[in-house]
Amino acid sequence: MELSEIDLNLLLLFHRLMQERRVASVAEQMNMSQPGVSNALAKLRRRLGDPLFVRGPGGVVPTPFALRLADPVAQALATLRAALNPVTGFDPLRASRTITLGMTDIGEVVFLPALLERLAREAPGVVLNTVRNTGVNLGEQMADGRVDLAIGLLPQLKGGFYQRRLFDQRYVCLFRRGHPLEQAPLTLARWRDAEHLVVVSAGTGHGQVEESLKRRGVRRQVRLTVPHFMSVGYILQRTDLIATVPERLALQLAEPFSLSMCGLPVSLPGAPIHLLWHERVQQDEGNRWLRGVVAELFADSRKPARAVKAAQA
């Protein structure tokens, strides 16, 4: 027999009769008349080819076939009931799930250490997975559930997405400790004449640094160009190159790579860093909890704590 051949209400009536063993009680519980219950039972008997219940002292008595059917039907109804009425409240200590974050290599350095430290204490069963927000169709993957949250400068995420501004990322100059630039204030001339390590991170908002410098006609001595930020600390540590990098990345690299940082002698626009999620997970309690953790760890307290829906492109 196919499931399409049977009415779910008939199975619910069967389950109630197994519990109550009285037609009158089931009729009252299901807001039906006693003849209505009898007619429904007759339909189920024809479908299943068994009497299911026979008259007995004070009510009805299940047949052997009905007794064999009782537990599977009860379990199936319980599963449906749980699915349609999920338990409210997300308990991070008991949660067991994998959450995928879209971020750049900078994001992995800036956000993951503190975030993992927090999850180890409060949500040990939550596993994080990251994808490059430039290496996938991020909007599409967030819409279909393959990526849960994204952090960064992501102007491409428009209609269907919510966002919360975390902070405005400013840029600083980074170089090794003992570098000649440490000896005096960093002037535009000294900064321009130094040899630069330039990161051309295609597809990320950090490309606006290069665009801003070009618009202003600021020329530098570029000695090395790399496509990502992961090698910056290693290279600066052993050379006299300098780099213009996001401040929060510089703070993470300075101590382990023995680097120094200072303000730039040129004015560059700050990069607005957002936490973004698709409207499909707006009400998901686990996603909401993690959004709160990210905001608590990284949001600038001077920024208004509110999420807004991104405008359509």
C-alpha cells in the first residue's frame, strides 16, 4: 500500500482508539460524532483489510493486526508532531551542528581565533567551516543553505540579505621592528620612497586602497605584489618592505612576527565590515545565537546595534 492511498486523519483516529478503547471518548477528542468515528473506522478497515477493533466489555478491543500496527503508527505520528512543533530555544552547550562562514583570509586571522575560543567554552558541539567569499558564488550558496553567515566588505550581497555593521576598518602601515622608518615620524615622502609589499586581493573590498591611491596620484616603489595576505607577516619580518594593511590584521600579526605599525601619512577611506545572512535563516535560533556572539566579540560599541535588510541591487 502506498502512503498516498491512506488519509493521515485515519491513522490519528486509529492511534486514539488504541489509547482510549472507547468510540465516545475518541469522538469527543477529535470533535466528531460517534457515527462519524464509526464511518471513518469502517473506511480504515477496508483500506487495511482487517477489522482492527471488535466490541468488548466497556468499549473496543484491538485485533492482533492492530496490536502489531500500534507502535509503528505511534512512532510515525510522534515524529511528525516533533517536526511540526520543534522545541523552541537554542541550547549552545547541547547543540551539535556545522556552521559554514564566508570570509577572506584576513577574516580567518582576525575573527577565527577569538570565535573558536568562545565556542570551545559555550558551544563545544558546534563545528565551523569556512569558505572564501571570493572563491564561490556567495550569494547563491547562502540562499540555498550551503553558507550560513558571511563577514567582510561584501557589497555584492543585496536583495534577500540582512546585514549588521560591525566596524569601519582603517588601514595602517606595517613593517619589521627595527626598520629605519621607526626612527622618525612617517612622512608622505618617506612612506612613498620605501619599498612596498602590495596585496592585490581580487574580488575583495580591500582593493579600494589601490584605487584610492591611484585616484590621488600617489606613487610608491612597489617591490613585491602578492594575491593574498597570508604571507605578509613572513615577508615583512625578514625584509625592509612595508605594507598597507587593515588595522585589525596588523594587530594580529605584530606580536608573532615582531612587527611595528603606525598611522598612514595619506588619508584612505575606511572599509565598512558587515555581518551578513540570508533571510532564510533570519529566524533560525542557532544562526541568531552565533550572530549575537560575533557582534559581541567584534562589533564597534559606537555603532548602532541593529540589523537591516540590504537594498535590492
